Amino acid sequence: MALRSHEKTCSVLVTGGTGFVAPHVLRALSGPGRELYFTFSSTKPTRPLLLLGRARKCDLSDPNAVQSLIDTINPDVVVHCAALTNTKICENDPSAATSANLIATWNILRAMPNRGLFVLFSTDWVFDGENAPYDETQTIRIPRDLVEPLDGVPELVEHLGPYELTPRGERLSLHPYGATKAAAEYVAALWSLQYPQRSAAVLRCSLVYGPRAYVDAKGSFLQWMSAELHKRDAAKRQGESTEPFDLLSDEVRTPIYVGDVSRAVARLVSLYEADFNATAGFELYHMGGAERLSRVAMGNAICSACSLDESVVKPVRLADVPWGRGRPRDLSLASRQSQISLDTTFTTFVHGVRMALTDFVATVGSSDVDIALETYRDERDIPDLDALLAADLSEPYSIYTYRYFLDDWPHLCMFAVDRKAGNHRVGVIVCRILERGDERSGYIAMLAVLPRYRRQGIAPHACNRLFNE
């Protein structure tokens, strides 16, 4: 078995907790039998995130800080989401990219004991973009001069799975972001070979997009792109002069919905918990979505989902814009291995956009929504409940206030979900009921509906449903 026999829970550490992906991973991993932790550095975690796991501040580039963290938590599983993903910063400051993407990864691996599961989030930028689509067998050349100086690194292996070390002193044309992430993949593979009870998995992701994990969480490229398109569409509708939004027509990716990625992580951890041999050694999975899309196609999909004028999108080519220099042309991923081994299914981009961008739908009329009620499940739902209620409060409720009601009357907590918006939770009601002999009495403790969904009869419908429970 994977877990130590004297333990009843699986301890999981997720790095980069205040980023976009990590909160989704924490939510996918939540449930009985797991103890969840997450790291943060400069951005302080807010209340909804703190409900998903225990926060630990740590500079992952500091080996002593990382060792102390691992010694304290003693995790069975580490999911390494933290990275420097801003390609411009990586290009301008390769040493910062090396520190954040390679050295931090090695610090974690070196600090981990001689057993456990390490899951590394990587990127399609490990390829040069000239031979897409790429599958997991594609050879990746690893800059020897990046991995050789790592303190305490084991003896290097010239050919390790799909990885091939370059001769000493050879310079690759690969972008610094891709080069440092490729080197991180290599050292993860190297680490997994040192002891039979070590297991490492790389999730090599394309553009990850989706909804924010909670109200004030970090968004993905999708929120930024949508905001820019909405701003231009609004100006155009008001007759104002506005420049269209430049999007690349010849840069191709396979964007993947964040829910698909987080479910793959949950599947990996479940396999590890059930049987170590199911995950032992090193595995590499491509996580690319269902379609190969240019940035223009993505922009047009957002316009279609949000009823925006597509003329606000201006197609441009990599060669025509100064910021196009050095960007890979086609990084499409073929993800057959993850579909087979992790039972992964991929959300289409249009459907993912509709689920992610419900906050940008301009008008909600009775014909545009389809409200259903769903009952509270367990503590996985507390962040959503807190986010809905806290929006209208001067001070948030204590977690103990929620538990007072949810522990004794969980069936009297219901969420209103908009089925036409990907089951987006738009309201919540929490009640209490007491029975004295044949008499029943109770009250509504908490009730909230998102402002743009009000005056739709949601609150009366929820109340009538609960009064009949």
C-alpha cells in the first residue's frame, strides 16, 4: 500500500496556493481521509482559500525553508503547481525562471523522504512549436548546464525516457520558460528512480482556463481576454471609437479546462492511495484540450458565448507584432495517454467558456436561466457558501457559525444553480429546524442570491422547497 500503515489519512501539500490552478486542485482533492496543505509566498490567502486547506508561507527557492516545511508536514503527496509562468519575465530574467521553475522543484524533491508521490505541473512550452501535434514520446533535449549545477543532484543519466541531455556548453534556442520547465521534468524523473517507493508524475499542460475557484481568486488568461473584449464591445455599442483587440491567428494551442486537469490530479492521488504500484516510477501525461485553436478562434468563441460583436477581434500574425518574436508557432498536444490511464475526458472550449464566464453574461432574463436546487454535500461546499454570503456582509461569518447549522441540519442547506451556465452556484439558503413533540419550528439563518439573479423568484422557490422538507 502507498500510505504508511499507522496512518489513517493522506497528507497532501499543494504549492502555489494563491495561483489559478492550485485552489481547483485543492477542491478536487478535498474529502474524508485527506489532510490538505498549501503554500503561498507574497500573496496572502483569503478566507475562501483558507477553507480549502492549511496555509504555509514558504519561499520555495530557499532549500532550508523547504526542508523545514517538508519535515513539519511530512506529506505523502506533493502537487507542485507553483511556477513563474510569465513568459516575458522569464525571457528578460532567465535566472528568475531558473530559480522559480527548476531550483524550487529540486528543493522540494531533495527535501522529500524516500517515498511518496510527486506531481509536477509542466507546460507545452518545452517544445519549439515546429512539429505539432506532440505526444508523450517526443524527445525533449535538456540543457545540461541547467541541471548539473544543482546542489546534491544524483548522477545524471544521458538518456532518460523521452529526455536527452545536451553536450556541456551547448545552447538551445528553446525559450527560458520552456527550458527551465523541461529541466524540472528531468530532475523529477531522475528523483523517482533513486528509490522504489518514489513516484513522480508530470502533467504537461497547455493553456489552462476556467472559472475562478472563488470570488476573489486569481483568474486565467480567459478572464483577461474576456474583459478586454467586453470593454471594446461596450465602447462600440455606445458609439465610441475603440481599437480592436489584437489576437494571433497563427499561434495554435490546445487549451484545457481547469476542471479536467484537477480531476486528473485527483485520479492520480486516488490511484496512489489505493496501491502504490499503480503509480510507482515515473509517468508523463499530456493535458491538452479537445481542439487545436488559434488565439483568434478563442476570442471568437468568447464573443459567441457572451453575445459580443466579433469585429472587436483583430487577427494578427506573429511576424507582424513586436511581442510575437520568439513565441512558438504550434504547441498542440496529443493527450491519448491521459485519456487511457487517468480516464480523462476533455471539455470543449466553447462549453468551458460558457461555464467559466457566467459573470460576464450581460442580461439575465427569465428565459436565459434555468434554476435548480441542490443540497449541501459536505465541507467541500463551504468555500462556495462563504463566497455567496460574504458578498453582502460587512464582516464574514465564523467557520464555526456555518458548522453549527451544517453539522446538525445539512439537508436544510441548499444551493441555487443556473443549469444554463454550467451549474454555476448563484444562491444559497441555510435553515434550522427544532422539534418539540408534535410541533416543529425553525427559521432561515442565511439567505443570499447574486445581485443579477435577483427578482427571478429564486429565494421564494428555495424557501418553499425547504418548508416542505
